Amino acid sequence: MTRKRKHYKFTKRKKSVRGIIALFLSAASAVIFALVVVEAFKVDGNGSVYLGSVGVFSLLLSVASLVLAVLAVKEEDTFKTIPYVGLALSVIMSLLWVAVYVAGFLL
């Protein structure tokens, strides 16, 4: 019976700190989005100024996450999985927040 040899591949690549931060910020923006939407439905769309300011803060958070994710994707010698997930989530959150504000201005 032959044993399979384990092949290890050593690399100098490391985890992207910017990518991890971008993923964390975009996840925080997603959580805030969910909380704001639930709270807005509870008050039938008549939220306070504080609810709106939390939404603006989360929009800025998602844009900052987008910038960090783009910078993380451009880094060399780093693993790309986390930055790409952070980039995708931050693009989705930025588009959702922009859609919410555009719908609010138009309606």
C-alpha cells in the first residue's frame, strides 16, 4: 500500500490587512443597513434625524470600504480572496445605499 505524500507549497504571500479591514467595514455597513431598514419599517418611514445620520455614516463607511478594497486588490504578493470578497460586498453595499437615497429623493 502506497502512502500519498503531502505536498506543501511555501509562499511569501501574506494576508492583506487592507482587504481584511475592507471586508470588516463592508460587513458592518451591511449590518447597519439591515438595522436601519428594519427600524424605518417599524416607524412607517418617519424616522428621526438620528436614523438618517446613521444611514449617511454607513454610506460613507461603504465608500471607505470600497476604496480600501480597491487598494487591497492592487497589492502585490498577497492572497486575493479576502480583498475580492470585500470589494464585492462593498460595491453591493454602496449601490444599495445609493439606491435608497435616490429613491428617497425621487419619492
